[in-house]
Amino acid sequence: MNLTLSPEVAEARAQGRALVALESTIITHGMPYPQNLETARKVEAQVRAKGAVPATIAVLNGDVCVGLTDDQLSELAQAKDVMKVSRADIAVCVAQGATGATTVAATMICAHLAGISVFATGGIGGVHRGAEDSFDISADLREFSLTPVTVVCAGAKAILDLPKTLEVLETLGAPVIGYGCDSLPAFWSRGSDLPVPLRADSAAQIAAAHKTRAAMGLDGGQVVANPIPVSAEIPAAEINPIIETALAEADAQGIAAKDVTPFLLQRIFELTEGRSLASNIELVLNNARLAAEIAQELTK
Ligand code: PSU
């Protein structure tokens, strides 16, 4: 297996600087081109502006790449038929020399291989609505019980069954920490009617909890749920009927497994005339800022 660190990431690691992992499925399957590329660049810039070093992760021609050059980022953002790789697929992707975009689960695995403890994304995967029939539960959830990476997100995507997602995380022993909030952030909306299980009010507290897990010999990572900025939010009352429409269409068209999340995000983008994407971009930037702060606290 080839683990290739970009020059910027290799230097940061050698100097013991704060690093923030970033995923690539959001680029290839989560946003349309060219907004995906613009967002990936802005997120990296945000991490740098906050004094940390970004490491966007993807499998390129079988190499596990931690940190991409701008050319690699640009090529990936325009590539067609890129695999969406999670824990189940990543070794096959690497062994076959294929190119794959890493989900939250796979990005956690690669970040850990590279010694990176903090990762910023948009929204984690979770228990899909109707999972009692489909059994569709994102592999992201189990990863939180296995791999010691703190993941900053804006909650689980509101397309999911949020109460069941929290239940599964609890069963798996994964802490869900609201950043300065008491209700679970729901991606496009700042809050939900669910209480968030734990709360932290500073990056230092989140870093301390990360270190304490390790000191206590507890496996796995942390979910940090950071509410979307007020200026970018779409209130639940507005987004929920649109989510219902998109879910009904997915059902009618027989969309299943890995295709569900990308299909729903694309349909919600169309139904909101781009507003959901604008929100998604702002929440990722907001998560990148917090992740950079946590990463710096961890280097102290
Ligand atoms: N965050 C976003 N957009 C995305 C994702 C996260 O703002 O597209 C991706 C992540 O890679 C996450 C995946 O792991 O969605 C969840 O896919 P699934 O539900 O198939 O596990």
C-alpha cells in the first residue's frame, strides 16, 4: 500500500504542526462541478487562514493520497465514475489501482494512517429513513467506534432518521458533542427537536476529551456537531417538505445503497434552486474553522 503525503502535509507533519483532514466524496458525489472545486479550495484556504494545514484525502490510481495538489483536486472534481469508497471498498480500490473518493469512514481510516486526528466535513452519514426495511445504515457510524479521529460536522444530514442515528451512535459508544448548542444540529438547520447528548463550548474542551479517550484506552473517535451559521441556515419548516419530496422520488425510482445520499443532495439542490448548496458550502467552511482550532489545541 502506498501512502503518499503531499509536500505540504509531509512538512507539516515533520514540524508537528496542526493538520486537518478533509474528505473527497463531498467533492465527487456531494456537490456539482464547478462549485465542488471552488468549495474544496475555499475549505483548504480556511484551514490555512486559521493556522493549520489541510490534508484532502482520496485514493488516486491506487495511492492513498493525504494532501492533494491543486491539479489533483481539479482533476478529481471533474472526473466521472469515481468510486465512492468506504471501509468496505477501500482496500479493493487500492489493490486494483483504482481512483476512489473517500467517505467520512474511509477518510477517518486514511487520516489515522497518516497520524491526523481531526477532520472536517459537512454532514456525517447515518441511519436512513425506512432503515427498518432497507437496513441502510451508513458505515460512517461504525467508524466512530473504531478509529480515533474527531470529526467536525454540522450534525447528520437531515435526509436521515436523526433519532435512530443518535441511538446507533450511542450503542456504538461514540460521543456526539454539540458545539455551543443543546439541540442536535440538522445540517441545513441550526437545531432540531432532539437534544444533543453532550456539549462543549470551546475547541480546548473538545481536544481535551479527544486526549482523554486515548488516555482511557477507549477506541474510536468523536462526532462534533457544529450548528450552521445563522445567516446560511434553511429553517426546518422550509427544508423538511423538500426533503420529503426528494425521499418520495428516491423511493419511486428505486434508488438504493450508496446512491441514496448523492441522489437526495442533488434533488434537494434542484428543488431549492441552489439554496441547499449555498448552505452546504457555508456549513463546511464553518466546520473547517472549528476543526483547525481543535487541531491546534491538540498540538499543545
Ligand atoms: N457531507 C456533505 N456532503 C456529502 C458528504 C458529507 O456535506 O456528500 C458525504 C460523506 O462522504 C459521507 C457520505 O460519508 O456523504 C455519506 O454517504 P452514505 O449515506 O452513503 O454513507
